[in-house]
Amino acid sequence: MIKTNHAFKRKKGVFLTVSFIGLSFLLVGAVVAQTVPQQVGFKDVAFSSLDKKGCQECHGESLVDAHHNTSQAVSGDCAACHSVSTEPGKVGVALQRDCMVCHTTSPHHATEAAANNECGSCHDSPGISDFSTAAPSYGISKVTPTVSNCRNCHGEGTVDGVQVFNPEKTHHGISLKGCNVCHEEGVDKKDTTIRACERCHSVKAIHEVLGHVGKDACAGCHGGKK
């Protein structure tokens, strides 16, 4: 019985040690996943998840004048945006307060500024302030971050009551020029490399972005995997 107790204690000790180590890795992973501050620039939201409040963060409280200056409104085509009623006692137009009813796709990256890679005209984030369209000349090594490493810092979750998403979800809504902006033609889209990210996010910008510059932050992206 005594030997059994000692064996149990040893096993229990090993179990507790392994559990503690596993918990430590989980905590480290959780810390890494929260390193990108969502309070800097535009939150990592998907366009389809925006609501009126989210749109107003950039566009202001009232957009009546802006909407009434559109070609439809100027020409008198109220029905382009409003449900118009001519029924006796109910004559008038219905006011639509949900931006996403009309704006079903993002217009942001169809602008002239976006086409000219002038990302800083809308984004006030260190991660893209120094963008690049030319990939580095040196090759990818065993310590080069993979595209999936982006999730270490750009994870999914809730920030200030707003749902934020991983890079795949957010990036799939930004390009109106086709998949080849990020993915090589004829190559499996799952095989995208860090070079695709570096077309817009330069190495310099990636290393300067808030969250990457802290002590021991290198291991969050450089995990030793090809």
C-alpha cells in the first residue's frame, strides 16, 4: 500500500507538472494573440459585420447631406434609397437607418487612393504606414514567419463589444481586383507565403508595428517552422 501511495504521488506530481507546463503554453499563446492593439487605427472587423454605429466612427453622425448629393437624389429619384408611399394618410418616404441595406459590399478599396497604394490616406496604423509592393530579394528560411503566424497577433475575439476577425476573414473583403492580389495564379490558395503579405506590409512596417517590438516578441512570429 505504501509503495502504491508513493507511485501515485509520483504520477500525480508528473501530471501536475505537465499540466502546469501545458497551461503556461496556453497562457503564452493567449498573450501573443492579443498583442495587436485594436485601439490603433481601424479595428480588425469584416465589412459585413459593420452596423450604423461602426460606419459612423469614420463617417460622422449625420450623412443626410452626403446621401442627398448623390446622383439619384439630385435627379429626384427618392425611391432609389427610400420606400415611397402614396397611400392616403401614409404619404411620404421611409427613413432607412441601416447602412448595410444599401452598402452590401465595401467601397473603400475601390477608391483611387487604394489603387495607388496610398493606404495611409485611410489607415492610421503602423502596420501599413510603410507599405511595399516589391517582395524582398532574399529567400524564405526555416525561421521566416508563415501566413498562418499572423493569427498569433491577429486573432478572433471581442474588443470593446466589437467582433474582430483573423486576417483571412478581413482580407477577403478588401480586394476588388481579384484573388491574385494576394494569391499567385495557378497556385493552391492555401499555400500563400509571407511574400504575399509583404506586397502591402513591408518588412520594416511589420517589425515596427505595435506589439511586435516588445521584449521576446520575436518568438511569436519566428517559430522555427518553414
